[in-house]
Amino acid sequence: MTEREEQDCADFPGGKAANAASLSGKPLGIYIHIPFCARKCAYCDFLSAPATEETMRLYADSLKREMREAAEILRQEYVVSTVFFGGGTPSILPESVLSGILEELFCLMPVKTDAEITVECNPGTLTETKLKAYRASGVNRLSIGLQSADNRELQLLGRIHTFEEFAENYELARETGFQNLNVDLMSALPGQTREGWMETLYKVTELEPEHISAYSLIIEEGTPFYEKYKEGGPGYAALPDEDTDRLMYEDTKKILEARGYQRYEISNYARPGFACRHNLSYWERTAYKGFGLGAASLLGNRRYRNGDSLSEYLAGNFSYDSVTVLSRKEELEETMFLGLRKMEGVSLTEQMEQLYGELIVKLCRQGVLERQNSRIFLTDRGIDVSNRVLSEFLLDEEI
């Protein structure tokens, strides 16, 4: 940052001087979408694509303009508690570009000194220079997309790295001082066996990351995987069957808990004190503001979604594709089916008791829900059929 930029930053009402743990204001999560990647993975339906460095820099300039437009109102009510760079592959950006975006945010908004600041990374895009720049900019958490420890499976997924390259990047992150690392894993891959999935879990836990996200592959329409593996297609039988998928799911819980990871959400495990605070804000419906293409926001009782046209965004058009004003009914429904994803469940209010009392009794009798005093949560059996259970909390009428 130049001397002039430092002075400009100090002149903002948010400003660096305001970044203190004692700041008052409602907590706000910031999501920054980076829609660029080295190569589109065969299973990916996210808003992302390869791009030139010039396009990335222009996009970063637009991000900063979008943040400036929003900050004047946001900083009157909120203090930033988490920041999450997602994608795409945020780590594909030149380090000065990502650092510049984060510096701009610090200038514009009050940020807690203990804020959790995460960057999603893919092996093959990290360097020592980048990692040191992240640390210097305030990044304190990395989420590394491994997916599998089997190089054959990685190639099938269209990943740009090997397990060995992941391990090198992981150790480099440790050497540069990162003490909060997540590893993303994916099960039920084409051709994957139960034993192969367990081997991935063993290899990753030997590295002792603080957090592990473990998801089953979902074949999304519009992806190369959908055309190849859609139900009834010629490659469909290559996917693990439902029973094997279920066993993989059970193995995940058993192996990770045996190695000190607490499951705190259906697909997320962490060592004590390392649950992802940003993701918790989604499940707890804490306010969050998304910047960038297709980014979503929740502020008060309104959900917003940004447009997904890159040309429009680079031209400075930051209008929303959609704005949804949630009714009280919809807010309660979201509280239930998002909150019940957490292992600690939901603490019932008097209104929830009145609306869902009979349903809760029924689901407890079915063994898919458990109640302890005023708190309800899914049982292991309930997690297995969570989509069905959570849909039960949709209300028939407005309240």
C-alpha cells in the first residue's frame, strides 16, 4: 500500500483504527466470490471459469467499487466478524490482488481483531510468496480443496494436482505459520471403493488439519459428470451404490471422531475450538453480505443475489438479480431446517413450540429427532434421512 493509500484508508469512517475487538455492532460475515479457476472440474456447477490475469485485476477493481458502494450503510450497523474468499479458486489470484481486496475491506469496514479470515485454495496454485502475503494481509485460515488422496480419482475429477502436491502445499502452509487449516474431501466418486475412501481419511488425518469437510459427490445437471454418470446413462453403474455410499458416510464419522474430530454439522468436523465460524453464520442465519458475481446476502429479513454477468459486473453494474423479502413464516422455516444441520440443533422459542410441538413429538417417536429440555437435534438416524426430516418443518400457512 502506498503512503497516499494509507492516508486514504485512515480517512474512511471504518478505517484501520477502528479494527478492535471491543467494536460494537451486529456481527456480519463477508463473502467475496472469486469466479476464476485454472480449469473447470468435471463435477463443478459453481459460477467459475478460467480467465486472464488482466481480467482478474479488472474484477478485483470492480469488487472494490462494489464494497465502497455498500460500506457506507453497512458500517453504521455492523462489525465484520468473518471474511471468506470463495470460488472458483481464490488462490489463483496474484497475491497482491487478493491482498489489495482485503486491504480495501479493512479500510471500509470495522473488522474485529479476532475475525476469522479464510481463503479457499487449490493445491497447485499456492506458493511460499502467496502464503506469506496472505499472512501479512490478515488471512488466518485456509480451506484447501483436496477431494481425494487417490491420484487416479483426482484425475477423473479433473483436478489440477496430485496428492503429493497437496501434501507439499499443506506443509508449506504450516511452515509459513497457518494454524487453522481445513481440508475438503469428497466421497462416492466414480469407481471409488469403501476401502479407498477410508485410505483417504487415514492419509488426511495423519496430517492433523484442524477442520475437515467431507461431502458426498452430487451429480449436478449441466456438468460433464451429469452427461456421463446421470441415472440410466452408460456410466451410471460406475458410481458407488446407495448402500456403499451409506457405509462411506458411517466410516467418515467413525474414523474422524476416533481421531479427535467433533462433528458439528452434517458434513463438517473440527477439533475443539476450530469449527468454521463463517459457515456457522449461514446455519444460524447471522447477517452476511456477499460481493462479486452471483454472491448471496442475508440482511435482516431480506435475501439478495448478485447478477452473474461478468461483462456487466466489470462495467460497474452491481444490481441484484433477485431480492426476496422473507415473511415471518419463511424466517422460522429457515431457522429450523438450517439450524437442525448443526449437531447442537435448535433452541426452541415459545412460538416454535406452538407451531411445531406436535411435529416434534411425532419425529421424536420416529427416532429421527431428539429433545433435551428446550433444544432439539437430529439423531444419527435422522441425519441419514435429513432431507425428509427437514422438509417436515415447512409450514402450510402464513403466521
